[in-house]
Amino acid sequence: MDLHFTINRDLCIQCGACVADCPFHIIEMADDLPALNPARVHHCIRCQHCLAVCPTGALSICGSNPEHSMPLPESLPSGRQMTALIRGRRSVRHYLPEPLDPGVIDDMLRTVANAPTGKNKQQCLFTVIDDRETMVRFRRETMEGLRQAVAGKRLSEGLSYFRHVVTAWDQGRDIIFRDAPHLLLVSAPQSVATPDADLLIAMSSFDLLAASMGIGTLWNAMIRWAFSVIETDMYRRLGIPDDHVKGYALLFGRPAVQYHRTVQRDQAQINRVQLA
Ligand SMILES: Cc1cc2nc3c(=O)[nH]c(=O)nc-3n(C[C@H](O)[C@H](O)[C@H](O)COP(=O)(O)O)c2cc1C
């Protein structure tokens, strides 16, 4: 396994931080510089902790150079800012029609690709609708699929409200998609270590990043439930592989509503453990 591990001799201060922080003890201090331990190198999960922890930016690995990393901790939002973000993000159900620049969406997804995944597998697939025509078509196909499910009496009691959803659609109200210009659906192969967690963490990260950028989102279970009664395999239609665990859809776009204060839902149910 060639990890392209290099140490800049002029910058390395031999502090041993990379050796100490490597979760699989792949790095050792050899002579005067850190080096890979050939007997353990196959354990590497490419987490790049060694690159991140080096105080002088002396270490490159996996083709990543420290000069291309963001400097920390000065780039981090404060606790106050994060508190406001978590408390202040809202489910947006009113959107402006203008689509976001696809470049902005790409940048967001590249950032979200940095979210943690079990064993650092990084196998999340980001299925995105960023163009208007596709969104129009996708909404129409979903609604027509629902209409057929209603007509064919395929709705269980729990999903019978889809009748109302179809009626509302015919009257020009979109209860499922809320006229959002974009959709994100994150999936991950069943075969990876922690697909459910990986994709939810990615979606949550996207959600908070979007809120920090003034972009609205709506987590959407209705789309998933709609897919479960539509005859066409809509996941396949979206190009999502059969062997993927699928997350909920997340609608997003520029909000047509502004919130001026946080809600108040501080009733955390806490089970504080004290073992005798
Ligand atoms: C997994 C999940 C699925 C959701 N599905 C829907 C949905 O299908 N339609 C909808 O309008 N809201 C949906 N919501 C939004 C919740 O109703 C919303 O998060 C909750 O009312 C709290 O409001 P807030 O997000 O503005 O804090 C969903 C939320 C989550 C977390």
C-alpha cells in the first residue's frame, strides 16, 4: 500500500505527535524522523490524523499536502455561533424558485464528504437534483406514482393521507416537496461498516452547513413513504444502486421565509448514569 507518506525534514521538529495520534500505530520514530512501520502500514484507514496533528505542517500523506488544509483552531466557529446555528436552523417549507449555483452545491458536498464515516470508509453517495427541469419532472413522476397508488387502493391506513396530498397537488399545493428547487438523498453501500450512521451524519452536516449559509432545508420522510407505495422503483430511477442503504431525502434551496428567533425546546431527556 503506497500512502505517499513524506516528511519535510526542514519543518519536522520530531515532536512525535503523528506517532502518538495515529489510531493504528502505523507511524514510528525511525532514526530522527517519523516513518511508516512496514509491518503495520496495511492497517492505515487514511484518516489523515497525522497530517492534521503535525504542528509545523511537515507531513503529507495520501496525496494530501498540509498547505491545502484549513488552519485550526482559528477557522472554527465559536461555541456561541454553533449554539445559535443548532437552535436557529429551521425546517423550511417555503422556497424561492431561483436555483442555487451548482458550484455552491458541489462545494457544500465536498465539505460534507469530510464528515466522519465508520472506519473512514467515505462511501456515501450524494444523489442530487440541482437542475430545475429534473426537479419538475421528478416531482411530477412522484405525484403520478402516488395518484396510481391511490387509484389502485394500495395505501395502508397509515399512508392514507397521500390521498389528500394528491388532491392538494391537483389544486396547486405541493405538500411533499414544498416547491423546493433541489433535493439531496444520501446513500451508502450495505457492505460498509456503518452505512446508516454515515449517511445520517452526512445529511446532518449538510443541513447545518446549509443553515450557516442562509440556505433552507427540509428533511423529508414523506418522499421515502411515497417511494414505498409507488410501483416504479424511484431509487433506481434516481440512479441509486440497489445495494445501498438509503437515507431520507433533504429538500433545499433559498428560503422564502425568515425566522427571527429560536424556538424553545430545551427539554432534553437525560439519563445521567452514576454507577455505585
Ligand atoms: C427524519 C425527519 C423526517 C422529516 N420529514 C418531514 C416531512 O416529510 N415533511 C415535513 O414537512 N417535515 C418533515 N420533517 C421536519 C420536522 O417536522 C421538523 O424537523 C420538526 O417539526 C421540528 O421543526 P424544525 O426542524 O423547524 O426545528 C422531518 C424531520 C426529520 C428529522
